[in-house]
Amino acid sequence: MSEPSTLADSATLDRFAAIVGGRYALRAPGDMAPYASEPRGLWTGAPAAVLRPGSVEEVSAILRLASQTGTPVVPQGGNTGLVGGQMPDKSGRQVILSLSRLNRIRELDVESATITVEAGAILQTVQQAADDAGLLFPLSLASQGTCQIGGNLSSNAGGTGVLAYGNARELCLGVEVVLPTGEILDDLRKLKKDNTGYDLKNLFVGSEGTLGVITAAVMKLFPRPKGREVAWIGVESPRDALALFNLATERAGPGLTAFELVRAIAIEFAVRHIPLIGAPLAQSFPWYVLMEVSSGRSAEDALALAETVLESGYERGLVRDAAVASSIAQQQAFWKLRESLSEAQKFEGGSIKHDISVPVARIPEFIDRAAVAVEKVKPGARVCCFGHMGDGNLHYNISESAAGDPKFLDAYPAMNRAVHDIVGALGGSFSAEHGIGQLKRDELLKTAPAVGIDLMRRIKSAFDPAGIMNPGKVI
């Protein structure tokens, strides 16, 4: 085994290693490096060790020892989080608890339409298992090839399916959680109705590993659509997009399974920088909508629904042009374009990102007001706005000017304040689906009601009296 960090107690680390076995207790800097930095490079850590337990009992033993020794523990899933919630600090005292080995699908119950999975199961693996059984697991994220179910639940992940199916919290029926004391809460029930006391699972879902460690969950499955149509639509403005959304909701009802809004510049970035990505329409438009309509009845029904929406949109002057995918491969290509928007921004220099939500009806107002605010903070900055219009969640990202700006990221605090002030005035949230982590902790403490912060701290203290769980995150 490699030598432990000199910044943590060697004997204590040896005790942790004995729980998981030397092979699964990483202590050399090179071995720990993939766990100690995150996708955007905003945070790096210096963990004392990375522990990779292979069972719930090993997780329990780790947390029991951590509470006894006062060793801080940072739970980590696929390390795809965007707010630093999965990163240790640089003290050399914190231990990363990687759930990647707890990756089994314990049960797929077709009749109950549920799947029971361990926290380390890759989201795409769960999607495929459901598909193989003729069902649908609708949680869909750009990182689905690497993110894990435990992380999805801990951050209450959203994604492109929220409009029709809800976010991770709404997809979860039951959880298995290891508490900081080492106690195991087995609440892996499949019930859709259960009013027996407090809903404990929803304290853990979205808590970002600050109250305990989710080790398994029962997730809802749905009938796999028999028909699906995907279309890119050119529109003149967010107001036209909102009118089209209301029209699509009226005409397609629950068959409207996705409605994404994208500013033209985001498409331009993707076409410029991502291989095999092409413009969705022959002509350029100021804004685009990616719409998906699904049917549980037939492919013909899905097509009829989509055509009804588009024809009515043309008649009302809301749709300027549209392209409906003609094959499954083209549907996948349409979605690949949407999922490439964040990646494409990396090639355009510095980017200040916002994960906000406002009431759907106020999205056009937010976009108008925020554009003015951005120009005041950084003249010439490029607004790269896209997101889940159907549920009010926008990724309002700002790229540095085309001429370049080496001091652009210095404006992060001022830009956040300007954008978030508008969000607050419109009754919105500055963290719609990415969580709080380290990035937004101070903002939460400044803006949340004092009583709310006090309640959260009381809950934290009750669940984690030793204060070992993911310190420095959320509150």
C-alpha cells in the first residue's frame, strides 16, 4: 500500500483501509488525482484517502469510525457535479467516500414498474436495463454515461425529462441510507402512497451528502413510448417560444415530453466546435426550440400530435421554420446537439454560468432584463442562454467577448449578483438543478429566510452530531 498523507493520522487511515481492503483504499496522490478535481476545474482537493467500499456494511463501518475519530467524509458518485459538492478541501484531513463499487441493479420489478439500484450504478446503465425490460427510466442528463444514481439523488438532478416525469426526487420511491453514526436506514419501499410519519427519504434526496450516504434507491419506471417525434423549431423570440409552449401543452397534453429553449449563439458555438454537429435548420433564427412529443399509443399518434402543434404554430406566426427528425438516428443527432451546448462554450473563453429557474410565464421578462444587466456589468459579453423552458429552468451562461477578455472571470461576483437579483425579483431560484455545494453556499446563507437556515442547521446537527458529513457544503 502507498504511504499515507502526512497531514492525516496514519493509524486512523490504516483503520479505514482495513475496512475496505488495501486495494480499495487509495492513498498515493497519483491514484487519488481523478477523484480530487472536478469537470470545470474550479476546485481541486487534497484528500487523505479515497475509500471505495464494496458493500453497505463497509459504508456503515467507515462512517461509524469517521464519527468516532472526527474524520470528515466527502461522498462522491461519478464526479460530474458542477457546484463542488463532491470535492474535498485542501487540508489533507478529509476522506473521499467513492460509491462506484456499489453499482448493482438489485431488482427490476416489471409489474410494479420499479427498479432498485445501488448508488454507484451509472445512469445510462439504469436507462438501458429499463429499456431491455420494455420500460422507460426517464431521468436524462448530458453526463448520463458517467454520473451515478446516488449523485443524481443527492443533488436532486433534473435534466430534460422533468417536464413530463419530474426530477430525481419525484422519481424516487424509497432509499437505503447510511447515517453518520453508521446506522442503516432501510426504506427501500415501492409504495406510491405512504403517510406513515415524516417523509425521511426526501431529507436525503437533495441534501448533497451532508446528512448521510444514499447507498441504494427504488426508482419509478414508466411505459416506454410507442411513438416519439423530435423537432428543432426556429422562433423569433422567447415570447413566441412561450406562446408555442402553451399551445403545445394545450394540443399535446402529457404527450409533450420536452420543450427546450436555445439562443442562436449557443447553436453557433456547438456547430463551430463539436465534431459532427450541424445546424438544425437551413436558415438561422434568433432563438430555437427543441420539442419532443411522445405517445403511448402509436408512432402515428405521436406524429399527429407533433404535426398539430407545428401547424397551429405556423398559423399563429409563432413557428418560422421547423425540422422533424425522420429517423431514430436523426432524433439522437438532434438531442446530441442540445447536449453539446455546455461543452461547446469551453472553446469560447471564460464563461460565467447560472443555473436559475423562474416561473415559466416570466421567462421572457427575465431574459430581457438579464440581457440589460449583463451588458452593464461586462459590455460586449455574449449571452449563451439555453435550458428547460417547460419547467422554468435556464442555464443562463455568459461567455467573454469575441475579442477576448483576460479579466472576464473577475466579474463573476458582480455578474452573479446582477443576474440573481433579477431572479429573486421574479420569484425564482438561483439553484434550479445543480445544487448548492461550495459554489452557492454563501448565496444561500445570504438570501434564504433566517428561519429556514436555522431549521436546516438543526436538521444537520440532529443527523450529523459529529459534523463529519461533507463539511463546508450547503450550510
